[in-house]
Amino acid sequence: MSQHDQAIRHDWRLEEVQALFDLPFNDLMFRAQTVHRRYHDPNAVQVSTLLSIKTGACPEDCKYCPQSVRYDTGVEREALMELERVLDAAGKAKDAGATRFCMGAAWRSPKGKDLVRVAEMISQVKAMGLETCATLGMLDDEQTRTLKEAGLDYYNHNLDTSEEFYGEIITTRSYQDRLDTLERVRDAGMNVCCGGIVGMGESTEDRASMLRTLANLPEHPQSVPINQLVQVAGTPLAGVEQVDPIDFVRTIAVARILMPRSHVRLSAGRTEMADETQALCFLAGANSIFYGEKLLTTGNPDVDNDRALFRRLGLSFEGEKCAAAPAEPQQAAQA
Ligand code: SAM
Ligand code: DTB
Ligand code: SF4
């Protein structure tokens, strides 16, 4: 695809994005699927496995998050994980078919010698033949350089929601702080993984605004995770009205149209989602998932369930030919 591909735009207006959300569902899906097929294998899905390397007691106040020290969610504080345990988990993820291993820490930003330890985890996981991703909070220039030098492939840092709605969700760091970290990561030449959460009580306009901000960055994030809020008892967002599955699928479709080359990840929330909703998300252009029984602190579908779903849909694991191919005749479809 040429550098001057007209479909790769960074000048979306809010009304245009809003108009995509307002399309009849079938028209929206057709447009998303058309874009998807132009840039991607429509039946291949990238799979990443998550590990929480530092859990709980985070000083930030993100209202959705079970790891904030401010909410009583039952998540226990844990120290930074030992290297051996991280490598063990990475080995298991690789054996199960994951191609990327994402390490997450409940930090506002990394401190002192912790980053040196994380850098060692990154280089050793990479040496196992896995792509590496980390999500450690805000970064300064030197920290960004350290991660780049360790060989980090992707850095995850989400916008989470629109700039307009952001103040309702987080008060301990600004939208601009997030954009600054994203700029550092991009300028250091690492791949950016950046998306948000749907189902926090935001409006459709907020969803449109967040996706517009992502699409109008100087480069589209290579990976765009769209999370459905996992409601955790004790967080301020527990009990908020749940998102209509069709509206969730629309959000995926608009992300696909706005950022044609990016991997759009159907992220948190799959445990609570019907298989049919997930199938619509893949049809709308999602081509990445978190794979493995746990996200960071909450559950994710069993690997066996995901393999069965992939078989029913004829999907394969990107970069790992036949990892999910049927070993026996397809049965699940009749169930
Ligand atoms: N502490 C770092 C930070 O906030 O950047 C990294 C880890 S943090 C858990 C990574 C992302 O997970 C958040 O930005 C948010 O988008 C997502 N997340 C956290 N809790 C969630 C929940 N309950 N449901 C859906 N997504 C969630
Ligand atoms: C992302 O966008 N979603 C992931 C990952 N990036 C780090 C995290 C989801 C966390 C869900 C709540 C939990 O398990 O603690
Ligand atoms: Fe901390 Fe990240 Fe959770 Fe916010 S999302 S409370 S920064 S772990």
C-alpha cells in the first residue's frame, strides 16, 4: 500500500466520525469489512497474553480499575514479580499459541530500579521468540529509552475515553500527560498500543471523540485495544448501565474504518460477551484478542473456549499457522 494511501487519514472531523456511528448497522458493517479486507487477512487474529507483573495498590484514581488503592476491591498488593515467574508464564503463553506477551504494572509511572528489572524481563521474553509489550504508566524520556534499548516492541498506554469525559473517570493525571507519553513512545520508534474503554457511562459522541483523537495522532497506533468495562465490585463504576452489544460492535467498526492498518483488539470484557457478539466484532474488523484465562486481575475466556470459537468461525491465529485448526470434525456449530 502506498505512503499516500487516501484511506489513511489524520484529519477526521468529529461530525464525520459521528456520522459513521449513525449509519444503519448493515451499512457500517459493510464499510468496516470492506476496509478490513483491503488491509488484513480477514480470518487471522493476532493473540496476546497478559501478565500482571506488579499488582494492586496503585496511587491513581481511575474509576474503572480494581487495582487503585482507593477502592476496596479485594485485590491484594503484590511486589514486582520475580524474573523466573515471568519467564515461566511467558513460556506457557507461547506454548498455548500466543505471539505477544504483555506485562502490566499497577503504577502511575515506573520508579528507580524497578525499570531495570522490567527491562531484563523484556529482553529475556523477547529472546524466547515472543513479541513484547509493556504497560507501566507514564514514562519520561530516559525511561522510554531504557525500554527501547531492552528491545520492547509495543508500549500500551490508553486514552481510555474522550478528552471531554476524561475528568469524570480520572483526576490524578491529565489527558495531556497521556498524549505526552504516547509521543515519547512513538518518537523512540516503538509501536504504540492505545485505545480505551466502552461502557463507563460515556455518550456515543465521547466514543466518536476518543476514536477521532486516536486517528488524528501523527501515526495511527499500531494496536488499538477496545475494552468493554469489566465491572468490579468496590470500584465507583460498578453498577453503571451496561453497553448495548450492538453499540460495542459499532465502536469496533468505526475504529477499523478510521485506522485501516492498525490491529483493533477486542480486549477486556469477552467473558461477559456472547459468542455471537464476538463474531460480530471480528466481522466489524477486530483482529486481535487477549488470550489466556486471566487479563490482569479479572477473568478472560478459557483457552479451550477460544479455540472452539475460532474453529466455529474458521479463524486462525496470526503468525502461527493452524494453532487453532480443528483436530477433529467441527461439532460446536450444532451445539
Ligand atoms: N497502570 C498502567 C496504566 O494505567 O497505564 C498500566 C495498567 S492499566 C490496568 C491498563 C489499562 O487497562 C487501563 O488504561 C484501562 O484501559 C484498562 N483497564 C483497567 N481496568 C479495566 C476494567 N475494569 N475494564 C476494562 N478495562 C480496564
Ligand atoms: C488494555 O487495553 N486492556 C488490558 C491491557 N490493555 C493492559 C487490561 C484490561 C484489564 C481488565 C481489568 C483487570 O483484569 O484488572
Ligand atoms: Fe493504576 Fe493503571 Fe489502574 Fe489507573 S488503570 S488505577 S494507573 S493500574
